[in-house]
Amino acid sequence: MPEPPQLKRGKEFQNEVYDDFDTYDKTGNFHSEQPRTLLTGKRGRIDVLISDLDGMVAIYEVKATNWDKIKPKNIKKNAWSHQRQLHKYVEAYVEEGSDVCVGIIYPEPPSSVELRELLEEYLTDYGAPPYWFSEIKSGK
């Protein structure tokens, strides 16, 4: 059975983000797809982990979401799901006494300024600010 287009697009975007981090990381602290045991005992996989930052770690979730294609009624539900997944990893590090910096990396902001502002405010209020890869990728 062929891979669904959405899954293929997600993997391609993740690889683009990983390649960018890998190319420009001079510290050796960048790790992709790091396995992690959650406080619930379940296993997870951190998309981007940057470790050994003077007692701090940075955890980023990579999502290939095209916000322009999400139905308005599902915007907050999807955003909440993304930040919740991220915070499950954070909880385990905080329990160990680590300071944690987080964020969610999306390919690009929505075309609507209003939707962009809503997402940035909503996710930041939950402690998981969105980053738009089209605006932050190295070499731009």
C-alpha cells in the first residue's frame, strides 16, 4: 500500500528541518527523533532535542501542518493537540530538574494575518510558541 500523501509530506518536512539543524549545528548538541520515556511510562519520540545548554534542553515538535487547509472549527483543536504532545516530553525533563525551552516548527505561517496572530497567541499562551520554518531556516 502506498504511503499516504500527508504522511509523506510530513516526513519530507521533518527531513528538511533536520538537515537544516544538522548543517548549521556547530555544537554537536542537536539530536533528531530521540526516544523518550514519558511520565506515564509510555514511549515517545522527540522530533528535535538540543541538549547540554548549561543545564537546559530545547525540545521542538515538527509539524507539516498547512493551516490554510484546516477547517476553522478545527484550528484550536489541532493547535491544542500539537502543544499537548510537546508538553508530554517537557514533563519528563522538568521532573528530572531540567529547564526546558520549547516550540513547534511549522513550514510557513497561514496566509491570513488574523489566523497567524490567533495561532501565535493561542500556542504561546500554552507555552509552546510556533516557529515558521520559512522565516527561520538557515541560509535565508
